[in-house]
Amino acid sequence: MAESPLFNGPIWLVGCGNMAGAMLRGWLDAGLDPAQVTVIRPSGVAPAPGVRTLTFLPEDEVPALVLLGVKPQKLGDVAASVARALDPATILVSILAGVELATLRSRFPVPRNIVKAMPNTPVVLRKGVTDLFTDSPDPAHRAAIERLMGALGHVEWFDDEARFAAASALTAAAPAFLYRFLDALAAAGESLGLPPEQAARLAARMAEGASALAASSGESPEQLARRVASPGGTTEAGLAVLDSDHGLKPLLLDTLQASRRRGAEMAAAARRSD
């Protein structure tokens, strides 16, 4: 088996839905050898050429890393069989929203290193954001995970699980919120007379450039917005609506709080199923 510079050893993906599949495509694009990867999924359908895909856990190897990519409510269905396949050196990475590290440790007592990771779908373009949390102090383990996840975009470690959860509400769920905003922006453009396809295309391209500028600029989004707005001009008139007491900030606060509350409910459900 050839090995890529991204990670040494066999990688198992237990489940390969939208998020795990996006991560896999990003890794393969970054040079991960598909021969290192085994996907275990009920359909048995290979997500990419050269990737071994099974409907059962392999018995011919011990994985160096296991990515748990099933739906959180399915953890109980796979935990016992996966736990038996791991050894102390296996790195277990969970992308299961709302499942706490203590729950993972109770379900998977053998691995020394367990990591919670919360990526977002732009990892498929290697432009994602992945939040990371672990209780392992092993610097070599952290470096290996950071190298692998860093191939998918921006990585940030958190030393506090509550802050990890808050960041996950912002970075993992928020692409969907941004897409809703772009939908609404395009619909508004359509209401002003633009053809629907053109309004959607212009909204997406505008967001692409504006996001790149915000990520690379040393100025805050507030400063960048003020650079666009001339006093008494058209942009300032629109900002007055967004900046009102019932405008964008309270709406987004409510949105993220709803997402975080649901994460807490899922964590409680996972604890009860132990």
C-alpha cells in the first residue's frame, strides 16, 4: 500500500454521507492514496475510484484512523462492532454533531486518541473550516490530525468543548444559512426585475469575491462595509434596514442559538443511549 504525505496507515470511513464524502473527495484531490481508504457503508457503492468499499468491517487490518461519519442517531448501531476493531494506537475521529467526547470515550474505551472534528461542506473544494477538540496531550497525534484536516482548508483547535460547540454552530451549520441568504438576495434581485438565473449567478459570484476579500483583508467586516457605503448613498440606505433593531444581527443570533440548542439536545440523547 502506497502512503501519501497526508497520513500514514489505513483509514476507515464508517459511513460516507454528504459530509464524510466531501472530506474524502477533498483528501483524494489533495493527494491521499485511495488504496489507503476503506469505506464501510450499507450500500456498498464506492464513493470514488480505487477506494475499497465494503458493507462490513474488514478483518484483514487494524486501522490507523477511523472517521465516524454515520448519522449521530446511528452511533449505537455501529459502536460495539467498531470498538472491537480498534487498538490503542488507532486515532478515532468523530464528525457526529452533538456527541460529546465523554460519550465517545464510553463507547470506544480502547483508543488513546479520540478527536471531535466539525468540518463544513466546502471541504470538498479544500476551502472548508474544520473545528477540532480532543483531550489528548500527544503533540504527534495532534500534528497528524492537523496535517490531514489542514488539507481540507482552515483548521482551529479548541481547548474547551463548549466553545467547540459554539464554533460548530457558526462554521458547520452556517454555510446552509449563507445559502439561504443568497437565495433571499437572488429572490430580491428577481423582484427588482432580473431573470432568476442571472440573479442567482450574480449573488453567488458577489459572495465569492466579498468572502475572499473579508478573509484576506486586515480590516473588519464592519470596516469593509463602510468602504462600500457612501454617506447618503444607496448602500447606506440598505444597511439601515439590515442594522435595525429587528435586522440581521438579532436574526442570526436567534439562528445560531437554535442550532446550538439542537446540538445540546442531541448530546443529551447520545448520553441517555449509553
